[in-house]
Amino acid sequence: MPAAAAIKVMVVDDQASMRAMIRRALQDYGFKDVRDRGLAAEALAEVRRDRVHLIISDYNMPEMDGLQFLEQVRGDPVIGKTVFIMLTGSADRDIVQRAAALGVNNYVVKPFAPAALKEKIERVFGALT
């Protein structure tokens, strides 16, 4: 069982309110190192400089969408194995299938309850302490 406090997280969403909501939920579950960015390109550069254990990214973002971001992460030899959870506003099968083909670890359909996000994280990391 990993301690949530030991897991470094990058939250990527172009909506500041969504980033704040996710950050609060993660902090409530014991995560201490939660970073966030509004653009995938900024998040990618930061994660390459200072690695994280978990990326939670929106799908629908300007400039670089979540699938393009996931593809960049998976294609990088250093950060390629980072756990990646995709957030999407729709259960569009095509998006889900493309994310799965690119190696997403899990996905969450918006809107979601904080408990649903915790459950998706625990499916990858195991029960959090």
C-alpha cells in the first residue's frame, strides 16, 4: 500500500476550477505534492524536468489535447512509464479506445465524485494509506 503523501501528481486541465477541485480532492486523500498546469505543453516540460508518479489530464484542451499529451509522455524514454489517468467530458468510445491504444492506465468521465477519482488511482497503485 503506497502512502498517498509519497506520490507526486501533475494535474493538467485548461479549466482552473477543475484543477482546483481535483487538487482539493487529492489533498483530502493525503496527497502532499500536487502540481497543476493549464496547458499540456507546460505540464510536459515540467514533468520532463521534475518527474512525477501520476499524471491526471483532461482530454479536451487547446493546443495539445489529452491524447496528444499521452502520446508525448509514452514516447519519452524517461517519463514513458508514468501512470496516466485521462479525464473526459464524454464517454466517446473512440477517445477511450485511442487512449487505451496509447497506454492510458485509467480514465474518468466528468463530472465525477472525488471518491471515483480515488478509486481509479487505487486501481493502478493499490489501496492508499
